[in-house]
Amino acid sequence: MSAYARELEVALRAVEAAGKLTLEYFRGDLEVEHKADASPVTIADRRAEELLRATLASAFPDDGILGEEFGSQAGRSGRRWIIDPIDGTQSFIRGVPLYGVLLGLEDRGRCVVGAAAFPALGETYWAAQGAGAFCNHARIQVSGVTALADATLLTSDAKPEHYDDFYPGYERLLRRTARQRGWGDCYGYALVARGAADVMVDPKLNPWDIAALVPILEEAGGVFFDWSGQTRIDGGSGIGAPRALRAEILAVLA
């Protein structure tokens, strides 16, 4: 049993409740606003984050919280919950069921608990340090692929402008992999964790986009790192893959 069993229990309950809330708005008549960075936001994003924050404040009042919609709240415990109430808001707005509700726990700089609900798919992924990774109570693991020549690569946005200076390395990855697909955002990392795909690349990433997914990837036998090879959620970019592919990916990006 993980040392974070209670935290995982609360996280699962929270993301599943928030996921049900988002379904009240999914494929409905939504008013879409745009934030300062031009990213979209809806009432579903805000209400889901409010629910998650209230649950966490009640269960763990000493912990800090960082959320995409309502910013940072300091804590006293050395721990921080990181929230993305709807990851893949563009998918959510367009009625695509590949969006997720993400909640991760960072303990003294390390992501140790992750819960990711995909309410429109009826799937919930979770992991806690030392306790394995699961989807709907079935244990999951990354694929056994050991060479990029056999790998399926996923990304959220394929256009060159999205990658900026990373594009040459991304193009080399495209040419070296067997298949390329666009099942991106958080669902791409979930597919890597369950062995349905092999490499998920994100040239632009915020901590709330990935904090919940790092424990799931790691407990499933995978790795997460930024484009410089560091395991960090604040590096501004990210790649998820089986451990066996890490060195080859970094060699291609160099």
C-alpha cells in the first residue's frame, strides 16, 4: 500500500465528482471566453476547479493549491495539489470526448499522486508512488516497444509554429517513428501509460497540464522529461514514453 493511500482516495473522489459536473455542460450550448493568453475557458472549467479546491481544502487544509483558473494558494505542509479542471478545453468545446479532469499531488517537489478522469469516455486513470498505475481498477503498463522505428507518436498540435525552435527535433521524431497520430492533450499521455501508444510530445506545457500524469506514467513503467531531458513539470515542455525509448528520443532531439 502506498504512503499516499488517503490522498489518492480523496483525489479519485474529487476528479470523478468534477468529471460528472463537466458532463452537465458537455455538448451543450456553452459560452466561451478567452483569457489573456488567448486560451479558451468556460463555466465548466471554473465550476470544476471550484469543486476540486473545496474538496482539497476540506481534506488537506495545510496543503497548497495551484489551479489553472484560480491561481496559487500557499500552504504550510510542503505539499501542493495541482489542478487542471478541464485539460483539452478545445476538445470539450467541440464535443470531442478526449478531455480530462486532472489532479496531482506534489510533495516537496516530487509528483507522487495522480488522478485523471475522462468522464465522457467513462475512464479514470490513477497512481500513487509505489502502488502501481491503474485505469478503471485494471493495472496498466507502458508498451514493450524499444525502438522508435516501431513506435506510435502522438501530439496535440502538429503545425510547425507550435513547436518554434523545437520543430527540427520534432520533425526528426516524425521521420523516425512508425506512426504519428493527433490524440493529444492529457489523453495522449494516458494512451502511453496504458501501452496503446509510445511517445507523447508537448513543446508547450504548464505544470497543471502534466502534474497528475507524471505519477501515472512512472508507475506504469514510463518516464516523463522535458525537451532538455530533465524530469520537471515546470520546464515548459514535455515528453512521455517507455523508459526504453528515452535515450533514443533525446538523441534524435539533440
